[in-house]
Amino acid sequence: MRMARLTKGAWYTVSSGVAVLFVSPLLFGLLNSLKSPGEAVQIPPSYLPAHPTLSNYTSLSIGGLGIGTFFLNSVIIALATVMATVVLASLAAYGFARFAFMGSRGLFVLMLASIMVPFQVLMVPLYAILNRVSLTNSLLGVILVLATFQLPFATFVIQNSFSSIPEEFWEAATVDGAGAWRRLQIALPLVSPGVITAGLFAFFAAWNEFFTVLILLSDEPKYTLPVMLTTLITGALGNIHWGILDASVVITAAPCLLMYIVLQRHFVRGIMAGMGR
Amino acid sequence: MVRKHGPVKNQLTGLLLVAPALTLTLCLFALPLGLGAWMSLNDWPLLGSHSFVGLSNYRQLVDDSSARHALVFTGLFTVVIVPLVFLLGLALALLMQHQRRGVGLLRAGVIAPVTIGFATASYLWLSLLDPSTGIFGRALVDLHLVRSPVNWLDNSGLALSMVVIVTVWKLLGFAMVVLMNGLHGVPVEVEEASKVDGARQLRVLWSIKLPLMRRSIVLVVIFVALAGFLSFDQFYILTGEAPNNSTITAVFRIYDTAFIRGNLGYASAMSVVLLAVVLTITVLELALLPRKGEAAA
């Protein structure tokens, strides 16, 4: 390729430079989080922590609650959202792919079209509805909302996986006398790429969600990590404990980065699947 | 996959399988969609009872300069980030498109920010850009780019540029992945042929490759435009109720109207208008997609 008539050395220099530029905010956040309280307020700041300490990770306290509480809330919301999304979307995708019923085609298209309506513009009526059934200020309410808005994409991706299974597979299974439920069970390993992609995106969406949680939850002990961060900087500005904020940011970002590193292939596949529509 | 509907028993199975997802979607998508429209015709306080007021919320909205400002501001923000993310994303895609030892790791570095949330990213940058204790302030001084650390929150122009930086940092990896996929979809022969013709690289890119990857381009533009038009987190966290409310986005205005001022009816009218704007933009952009049968990557 001529565009890259850059020599090998030049290419590596430029590309590494770019990559470092992108990663550096995360890296500096991590380094800052290891500074002692005294070093964290030093002016000008130091690049590397002089005496690395984990104290910022243990000293967070909001109304007596440590970071563990908020981490647990985030885990509950993320895992439950992933489970609900994956189970409901898999069932629906199986139904759409294998058991066409009157109007199923139209329903599927309608479901995909609903992606065009962003949840932000439905937050006000959603709040009114959930309030009516006492699901505001409840983790369950947040989970249901997050799962609902993950369903179209998840169903679409998993349905694609079902469609790619050759017809012979189903015929063989039917000849063996497998019922609808049993056939779904034996097909699951074959659709697992779609299921993992759907689950991964549901995880990122739920773990990182800020707007929905900010609106639906009002008790601090129920906050997820991203919303808990607001309580660290509101209050008297200038009184921010940067070390604790950075440590909390690291804890909030780490699961996403780990998940991405482990499931990289599925992440890129998901972005591409999103384009297929 | 066009298939005749099977026997009744099969149809029933299908309906049963779809039912749970459908129920949730009806309750928490279709119902709020309808209720939102109805609420916009009511005086609907956060607490207490509501009453029908017809179109008066919309009439009020037409004369509401702060709401108009929010919509215009959001549009301008979007107009700034879309070309930025697209052009930088294209540059990165061109740089990192080929298989080389270690390229996967370098790509992962650019994609990493995509995976963390906008809220998390905003807090991270807030800390890094703090004029006294932020590391970037010192780095810029040490690199002799500025004489003293920049106070980003000092004025709204700088605060806005900080939001733009965070947003671009978060979205670039996504644009790179999609555009790289587009570049890979350009047939090798096309590239070979243009080489034989001795066409210049930039020309080949502009007049041959880009038109062939229209699909990727349109999807990046739609995605980034939606991200821009619906942005809230970065503004709420980084600029807040900034100097003279100049950096309030549309979603921020809705949030403020509904949940701070407690006027759900008026906020619903704003939501309906925002939905109309967002849908119009999406549909217009989708119309730019290549038709079926046209070569597209």
C-alpha cells in the first residue's frame, strides 16, 4: 500500500504515538489513583506517584458506605440486565427465525425500527409509569428499562445467528424427534457468537448508564458507580479529593476494559452487526 | 427466509417465544411513547394531579428562547463533532488498516476509550485537566505548548472545547473500526487498477474508495450525529449549569425541566420535538445509504 509509504520504522513511531495518546488518560488516571492524599494535591502535580499506595481505593466513604456497595449495585444491575436481555432476546429470536406466525415479519421489522427512538426522549413518561407502579428508586425498575432498550439490537444479532444455521440441522433434529424446546437447546452452542455479542453490549450499556440511573434512583445507597461519582464532586467545589475520584474512575472503567480485552472479537463483530441494519 | 406460516401449533409456539420480549417492549417502549405524546398535551407536575391543556405546552415552547438555544447549541455541537470524528477516524483507519505485527494491540489502544462510559470518561478528564492538580496542565507546560496551565472551566469556550475533546476521544475508536471495515470492503482489483493507472493516492481515496464505502461513512455519520444530539453526561459533569447556561443541551434542558423544575408536561412536549428532530435526521441520513444491489462496503 502506497499511502503507508511511510517506512516501517516511521509507521511504528506514528502508530504507537497515536495509541499512547489514546491510552494516556487512562494510564495517568491509574497513576494518580496511587498517589498519597498529600501528593494528590501537589502543585504542580507529579507524573509518577512517589510512594505508591492503595489508600485511595479503601478510603472512599459516602455516608459511611464504601466503594464495595456501589460496585455491588453496578454488578447487580449489569448482570441482571445482561441476563434479562439475553434470555428474552434469544427466545424471541428463535421464535422469529423458526416459527413464523401471522404478523411476525412485520413485528420483527417494527422491533428493529424502534432502535431509532432513543430512550432519552422517553425518560419523562417512563418515569411517570414506573412511579405509578412503585418501580422508581428501585434497582428492578432500572434493570427493566435498560433491558427493554437492549432488546431490539440483541434480538437482531441473535436472530442473525439463528438464520445462519443450515436447514439440514433442523431437519436432522426434527427427525430425531426433538421438540421445539430441545431443538433450541441443541442450537444454542451454534448461536453463541450472537448471544455473546448481545450480552457484551448489554453489559457495556448497563454498566456505563448514567442518565437513566440518575433519574430513576434517588437513594444514594442504591447508586451505581458512574452516578456515585457525582457525589464525589458535588458539594463544595475545590474540596474534591482527586485521589479518591481517580481510584473510583479506575474501578468503574476496569471491568469494561477487561471485558473488552477478553471478548475483543465479539466487540468488533457487534459494531459491524449494528451496521448491517 | 421468507417462509409460509407453519401449522397453527407452530405459530402458537412462535408467539409464545416472542411474548416475553414483546410484553416488556409494549410496557416500557410503546406505552411511554404514547403516554409521552399525551403528557405533552397536559399540565403534568412531578407531584399532584394533571390537567389537559391542549397545545399550550407547544405554544409556550415556540416562544421559549432557552429551549430554542438548547436545540441550536446541540445542533452546533453535533456539527462540530461529526466532521472531526469522521476525518480523524478516517485518518486512523488508513493508518491502521493493514495487518502488521502488533497492529492489533495499537488498534486496541484506540478502541479502549469506546468501552468506558461517557460519565466515567468525563470524570477522568475532569481530574486530568484540573488547572492546579491536573497532569495535562503540567504536561502542556513541560512541552512548552502553554506558559501556565489552562483553566478549562474558566470560560464557556474552553469548557466546550474540553467536552469536544472527551467526546472525540470516546468516539474515534468506533469510527476507526467501521471505516476500516469499509476500506477492507473495497475490492483489491480496484486498488490494483488504480495503481497501474498511476493515479495519486489521495485521488484514489477520494474518487474511488470513499464512494465505494458509502455505507460505512453514512453509518459513522448517523451514529456520531445521534451521540451528539442526545449528549447529556459530558455536559452535566464537565460544564454543569455553566456560565449563563450557554452549554445546556436539548436532553439536559428536558432533564432540568422535568426533574429539577418538576414540569413533566412541558418536558414531554420538548421530548416530542426532540424525537421529531432526531427521527428526521436519521431518516435523511439513511436515505443516503446505497440501494440494494449497488456496490457497498
